[in-house]
Amino acid sequence: MVALKWILFIGSMWWVGTTLHTALLSLDWSQTTLQPGWLVMGFGVMTGSVASGCLIYRLLLTPWGYPVTWREAFVLVTVPPIGKYLPGKALSVIGQAMLAKSFGIPLATTTTAALLFISLGLASGLCLGVIFWNQTTPWLQNGGVWIVAGGGLLILLHPYWYRQAINGLLQRLGREPLQANLTWAGNVHLFLLLTLTNLLYIGGAVVASLGISNLNLELLPVAIGASCLANVAGFLAFFAPAGLGVREGVLLAALTPFMDPGGAALFALSTRLIQTAADLLFALMGWSLFLWGNRRGGIIKRRDLFRDQSN
């Protein structure tokens, strides 16, 4: 399995790297200028995604008996995502569990929250991609596609089927069944909030890219849709840290029909840089806030993570 991951990762990086290099050679750099105003505006929009994520944590964990503070929610939203840049996507979940247990939240609750965030977050990102791309790609205007997508979403948000899917995954992982009391209204509410969070994060990155790339404003919807789909594909690519290579490849394939290859390559690289910079900045702020305000004896060590799960 490890060898397969390396083969897939190296192969995708080689293909994307050569494609980006060829595309950038055709770019007219005289038409590209740095515009700080768009960068500031985009980062401001991305900050809204952090605020939305904090609200989700508070609304989600409070009814379960663990009312996290805004500081704790900010730490849980900003620090664990850095784990996706390291080999093994599980590190972000492990980091979240360590931080959450330091706040007195048991592992079972953290696992449930993480699975809710990941599954509904991916579904919302996919829906955003379909919605924005539907304005420009004729094949998505087929009613059958919307029926299938809508039916799949209803099944996902239905408490019974969602619980069955999550418990099946937990059983494979050797974990306890889902303990939270899920409702259809609660699932829909969480899905809508995660959709807003994704829109602010991806939309902010696309807006910020206007300060670097030569993306036309009329292509803003398709760029947001392509970025949502690329981020989902990058997350699902188990062999690529932070979807490196996979995300850029999807963006190149999705944007090339609408803009020149050089512009698509510059957009892919600029949004990668912007998202990475934002993740690092938010994580630094969250870690600093954790160290400054922690009163519970520090972060739980990894060797103690799975001990005394009832606490």
C-alpha cells in the first residue's frame, strides 16, 4: 500500500509538473500584475470561513454536553487542518482528537464531529461545484443529473441512512457506534452552514487570486465551481498530502476549456499558494491562542490519546 501511494503521488506530480511548466511557458507575463487590494479582500472573505467554522463547532458540541468556548472552537477549526499537509491524512484527525481531549471532549464525540464535518463538508463542496458549473457546462443541465444528485443528498441527510453509513465506517475502524442523536433538521442545518463555510473559503481564495492571476471577473463562477470540485478531489486522493498535484490537475482540466492554458496554470498555482498561506496563518493564530489560554495542563500526548476514552 505504501509503495502504491508513492507511485501514484510521484506519477501525478510528474504529470502535473510538466503540464504546468509547459502551460506557464505560453503565458504572457506582461499582462500579469500584482494587485494587493484583491489579496486583502480575498483573505478577509476567507476569515469569514473560520468564523463560520467556529459557530458550527459551538452549535454542534453544545447539545452533546460539551459547550466549547469561542477560543476552543477557534483552535479546533484552525490548527488540525495543517495535518493534511503531512503524509497521512489521518494526522489532521489525530491532531483534532488531541486538542479536543485537552478541552475535556472525549474521543467518541470528537470522532463523531470529525465524521460529520468531513462527510457533509465534502457533500457541500461537491454541491457547490455542481451548482456553479451548471451555469456554464451544458451536460449538467440534464434533469437526470439533478435528480440523482438531489436523491443522493436526501439519503445522505436522512438521519437513519446517515447513521447506518457512519456506523459501518466506525465498525471497520474498530470504534464505538455513533452516540449522537441526529435529526433531519440538524443535518440540513449543519450542511447549509458547511456550504457557507466552503463558499467563503473557496470564494475568498478565488477572489484573492485576482490579485495574482489574470482571471477575468466573468469567469468567477466557473473558477469557484472548479476549485470546489478540485478541493474535493484533492481530499479524496489518499496518496497526496493536501491533494498536492491532484487538485492542480483537476483545475487545469476544468479551466482549460474556458481560458488559455497559461492562465489556468497561473490560477491553479496562485490559489494553491493563497490557500496554503491562509491555512498556515490561521493555524499560527490558533496555536498561539491555545498556548496563551490553555488552563488544562497542555495538549494530550499521542500515547495517551486512546486511554480513558470515557473522560
